[in-house]
Amino acid sequence: MADIFYTNAGCTLVALNPFKPVPQLYLPELMKEYHAAPQPQKLKPHIFTVGEQTYRNVKSLIEPVNQSIVVSGESGAGKTWTSRSLMKFYAVVAASPTSWESHKIAERIEQRILNSNPVMEAFGNACTLRNNNSSRFGKFIQLQLNRAQQMTGAAVQTYLLEKTRVACQASNERNFHIFYQICKGASVEERLQWHLPEGATFSWLPNPERTLEEDCFEVTREAMLHLGIDTPTQNNIFKILAGLLHLGNVRFADSADEAQPCQLMDDAKCSVRTLASLLWLPEDPLLETLQIRTIRAGRQQQVFRKPCSQAECGTRRDCLAKLVYARLFDWLVSVINSSICAEPDSWTTFIGLLDVYGFESFPDNSLEQLCINYANEKLQQHFVAHYLRAQQEEYAVEGLEWSFVNYQDNKTCLDLIEGSPISICSLINEECRLNRPSSAAQLQTRIESALAGSPCLGHNKLSREPSFIVVHYAGPVRYHTAGLVEKNKDPIPPELTRLLQQSQDPLLKVLFPTEEKSQEEPSSQSRTPVLTVVSKFKASLEQLLQVLHGTTPHYIRCIKPNSQGQAQTFLPEEVLSQLEACGLVETIHISAAGFPIRVSHQNFVERYGLLRRLLPRTSPGPYSPFSDEGHSGWSPHAKEATLQPLLQDILRTLPALTQAATPGDPAEAMPASVHCGRTKVFMTDSTLEFLERGRAQVLEQCARCIQGGWRRHQLRKQERQRQAAVLIQAAIRSWLTRKHIQRLHTAATAIKRAWQKWRIRMAFLASKELDDVEEKHLFQAPCSPSSFPLPQAQTWLLGAIIRLWPLGLVLANAAMGVCGFQRKLVVWACLQLPTSSPSSYTVQRVQEQAGVASIRALPQGSIKFHCRKSPLRYADICPEPSSYSVTGFNQILLERHRLGHI
């Protein structure tokens, strides 16, 4: 109800068929999430977990490197979908090329591998009572990986195609999907070309009104195109399949005279003509082959022609259809392998996907169901040998006290089916070798009498039809003996093969080459018996199991929640019966009561030897997990004896770890869920958690010590670097400051020199002017007026000269001197104009206070450079003012007056 369809049971993944599409469970993003996870097993159970585990096992190169996934379950449990999803997963995660060319090659290989699924499902799957897409053949897909764990190719091996379904379908079941696809998906022109008119009925095409998801013709055609099967070859294939449908409408009437062949029914004559035109066969030899049987007898191999009865004509017709379809299916498999298989030297490892038909039990079971259930019994035995029995036997070998679980062993059933010297298979093969007709009742009697002591052989006395019952691991199944021997013989009349070799069809020429000898034409000197169906299947199954034994197996058990195929419906009784049949109940029992974690002594010491740091150190010495390093020549017993003290030291740390994990329960101080065997240490998941927790604690302490030393080293290094940087920066700043001060000092010196030069010049000019005035004054007045009295006119003239000399100076410098109102004031002051005019002004001369000092103004204050703080040495110090020196910025004044209004 929560859309969770996967769970784990021991080493097995249980996959529940949801019977509805759940696209979010198989998105490429989810595939990449499981692929990128550090520990995929900690994510939710999924088939991608199994896929990623197999892929990582291949990358780790742990023997055995090759991996295999066995997908099993009843028919309709979802095995085909699981295999298809796993192939998509490997196509996503096992393709990481490094160049564009290899990317295109890998993409093409992946596409071909994925396209092989719809082709094989169209030609090998059919709708049954239990499943709408039931695989009617077994297949082992070998995904080939190179040294870089990239998928370079694949190979497909098939087992036991149910070719009888072409000519015989049970009630409410259908033929292979491809027949319905060409009838529903072909265009009008193609239907006319293949003689499949609208509304035509075929006896070998039951239930055509049912529409399934698998009836998609375009998907099959596109997949065949990607696999290298061009359109003309596809049309040739579909034309042959249409001919087989017309062959099913060929019916014969019973002949009153045994010496005369059976005649065709009226409605079958058209079908024979259509069949002959579609298969490019001559009509008369075709009809004659179906009606008359050729017999060779005597040492001279004389040929006798005997008309066949109505039943024999039907059997030969069915045999012709099965022969053509089986050859066509094998040819398709070979084409797929040639398209997707890599060169032998281009791949090193493989991951195998085994998708076999599930356990079957129908009201009418024959040789096909016997072989299918026989294969499931062998796979169940492989599972039992790999997990259940091997695990318990390992406990006994290691010397552990273990109460064995009574699991269901199917060895008795396998001895009944394939045992030696007498078994069901041997009795059926013996009936085939006898040169006499076999009856169903006689075969039942022989089986019951020869194998009466087997507990897996049952009897049904109430059955009117000859049959026998085999008690399989999944339940009892009743097999009818009628037709069992004939199906095991699988006779192919040689005249049928010769007839097909006469065809002018290009594909049939490939399927039936003229140089091929018929298997029913033994030479006069050789009487080697022909291989039967059971013998062939047994040999191929043994070969498959040999491959599986050389790999690391992984198991996925597919379960049906109900037999009706309804979504959101869970029937516990049916699910429990399937779990018991798959051996999962015993798996759960052993996983709960046993020791699922098994580690060798050496690996245990290598991983958990550092736990000895938790023990108090009584003697100095390094905590090395091995004291025999450098002694590779020691015997295993001596090495094991050396490891024992280390193992005991490690196990002594468990009470402290348990107390730290469960401080409130001192009774669990020493867990009994760990045992030290002869070569391995057995423990449960809880003990493993304690050990991993203690190991993480020790590693954390070591990491903290390492981190502390590293941080201390980094801080010291950074402090040294900082001090060096400060020193370098101080030196740089000092150098830059000195250079800057030197530039400022040079500039200040230049300014100072210019200022001194200008000051001296101004002082010189002022002193020169004063000297000139004094000389004139002394020259004009050599003696005082009091001593040498002058006349009044001379006195006035001398005063005018003294007063008017500044006026002359002003007038001489008029172009660059004072002008305007200031000039008038000077003139008025010099001429001493009368003050009667209202516009006149009174000017106080300097002579009245301190005499004529200079034509320039005295300093009006100190002189400073206008900067906030100068870096110059003497920039803030004003030069000392001197009463005899002239300072200022060329403030040209003729005299120093105080102006006032008159």
C-alpha cells in the first residue's frame, strides 16, 4: 500500500510484483544515486542494490571475479521486468568512456543490448493463464566488461524454447506475441503482401481480441533495425510467420482407405496455395510431404511410401511449423549475438543475468512443464548448496556448536527426475530408443513400478488419464503421460527438411542449407541414437550450472502478491507458500539464529587489531597486529598460533565496547554472539556493530591526535610566516618612508633656498632704497637748519623736495604701481592740499611717527606653509622676524599709513 516492493531476506532480495507501473522506482537519477552511494546497502532495498554490489565486486577483483544474478520465481512474478531493469542499470553505470569515439561505441553497444529485449520477448514470450508476458524460454545474458569495467558487449544463451506453442495453445492462452503484432500493427499494404486480410481468422491465433501492452509492432521493428536486421529481411521474416499462420488452417479429412492419402478439406486448399506462395515452395511437393511418409528399411535402405492418417498428417503439419519457428528463433539469437557480442580479447569479466521460467503447475502438464520444473529444482539446489547447506556445514567444520535447522532439501526430488541408474528421464529416454510404439498407460506403469520407493513420487488413483505426480519443492504437480514420449523424441521427418531446402526464399535458404544432413538419416554403418529433448536440455542445464558455480551468485526472488494479477492486493497465504517454496523461510531462520558474518583470522586481526589500544598497556612495545612480519616461510600452524593471542586481545575489548553501548544493562557485558573457529571468526550483526564502533572510536582518537599535531604544525608555520611578513612589510614601509622623506626634504631644501634667496633680495632692495634716501637727505642737509639758517624760500623748497620725492617715485612706477583712488591719496598727501574741500582726506605720514622706513610695508605677521602637518623638519617653524629684514608676499605699499576719514 506504501509502494514499497523490495526487501531483504538474508542474502536474497525479495521483489514483489506491484502489478502496476511504478516509474519513479526505475528512473536514471535513482540508478545514479545507488551507483554513487558510498554504501548502497544502507539505502532502501532495491534491485539496483544487487546490481551495484555485483558491479563493485567486479571492480574489486575479489575471486571469483565473475558475478551472476539468478532471478527466479513463479510465472508472472516479474522476472522479465527485473532482468530488463538490471540491464538498463548496467547500461547506465558501466558506461563511462574517456573519449568521444569510445562514447559513441559504448552508446551503440548499450542500445543494441537494450534492443535485444523487445525482440526476444516478441518471439519468445506469450500470454498464459498466470502472466500476460510469460517467458517461454530460458535465457542467460552475459554482460561483458573490459579491464576498465566498461560494458563492451553481451552474449545471449537460450534454453528450451516452447516451440509447441506455435501449433498448440491451451485454453484462454495465446500464441507468441509476434503473431499478434503483425496482425494488428502491419499496414494495409503489408497485410495484402503477407495475405493477412482484415477480419481473417486463424486457428493458431486464439484470443485475438485481447489487446496487451506487448502488442507493439513498431517497437519490435525499430529494435530489429538497431540490431542490424534491415527492412527487407524483416519483411521476409514476417512473411514466413504469416505463412505459418496459414499452415495452421490446413486441415485434412479422414480417408476411408488406408492406402490412399488423406485429402484436404475444402477451406484448406486456399491456405495451401497461400502457404506455398509465402514460403516459395512448390505446392504439390508441399502437400505430398504432409500426406505421405517415407520409410527406409533393409540393408539396402529401400524407400517405401506410406500414406499418413489424419492424425499423422496433423502431426507432420505441426512438426513443420515447429521446425521453421525454432530455426527462425535460433537464427535471431545468433544475429543478436553477432551484433552485441564483443571480441574475446576485448573483455575480461562478465556479469550474468539468468532469467528462467518459473515453477509451473497447470491442469494439463506435459514434457515442457517437466523440464521447466526440473530446471527450477536444479536452481533451488544451487541456492541450497550455496547458502543454506554450505553455511551449516561450515559451522561444523569450524567446530562451532550449532543446532541445525531442518531446511527443505530437494535432492530426493532431483534423484527422482534425473538420478542414476533409474529415473523419470532415463525411463522416458529408454521408451524413445525402443523400436515399438509406446502407450501412455504403459509408461505410467513403468514409472510407478520402477520408482515406487521414492517419497517424491505420488499417485492419483482417481484420475482417468494416465499420469504421475512429482512432489516438487514448490508443491505437487501432475504430469500426463500421453504424448510425452513423442515430444521427447521431437522427430523431424527428413522429407520435411528436404522440402524446406527446396525453397527459393532467401531467409529459408539460410535456415535450411542444402549441405545439411537430416538428423533422421543415420548412415548404414552408424546406429548412434538421436539425442532427445530431455538429454539436450539436461546437458545445457549442466553447462549453465557449471558457469554459475564459477561465479559469485546473487539471488532475487520474485513474488506474486496474488494470482489474479491485481494491484494493491496482498494475499498472505499465497505469498507464504511462495516464500516457503523458494527456501526463504529457512534463510530467515538461519540468518536470525546463525552467524551471518564470517571473517578469517588474518583479516580479522588486520581490521580490528587497533582495538588493542583500548586495553591497558602492561608492557612497552608497539601495537603491531603481526609479530611475524618478515617470516613468510612460517607454517600455517605457527602463523595461526601467533594470531591466537592477538585474537584474544581483540575479543577482550568487547565487554568494554558493549558496556559503552549499553551502559544500563551490565548483563550484556560479554556478548555470546561471537565465536572463534579454527580459521574464522563468526559473529552476528550486533557484534559487528560493536567492533566497528570501537574501531571508529580508536580511529577517531588517532585522527584527533594527527589533526592536533597537524594543526599545531600549521599554526607554527603560519606564525613564522606572519612574523616574516611583518618584518618584510616593516622594512618595505621604512624604505618607502625614507624615500618619501628624502623627496620631501629635497623639496623643502629647494623651497627654503628660494625663500632665502628671495628674502635676501628683498632686503637688499629695501636697504638700497633706504640708503639712497639717506644719502640724498645728508647731501641736501649737511648741517642742521638751526645752525645754518636758510631763507624762507629755500626752506620751503627743501621741505617740498622732501615731501614730493615719494610722488616722483609713484609717478615713475605708474605702469605697475598704484592707480586710481589710492594714487590720488598719495598725491594729496604729498602735496599737502588744503582741507577746505569736503572730499579731502587727512593722511598721517610715516615721517611723523618713525620717519621714512621703506617704500614697502613692514611684515604683517609670521609666514607659514598652509598644511595641516608637514613631514618636513622645519616646515612648522617660522623664520625669526628681523626689524631690518623685509618679509611678506610682495605686498607693495608705498607707505604705511592709517587711513581715516577727515
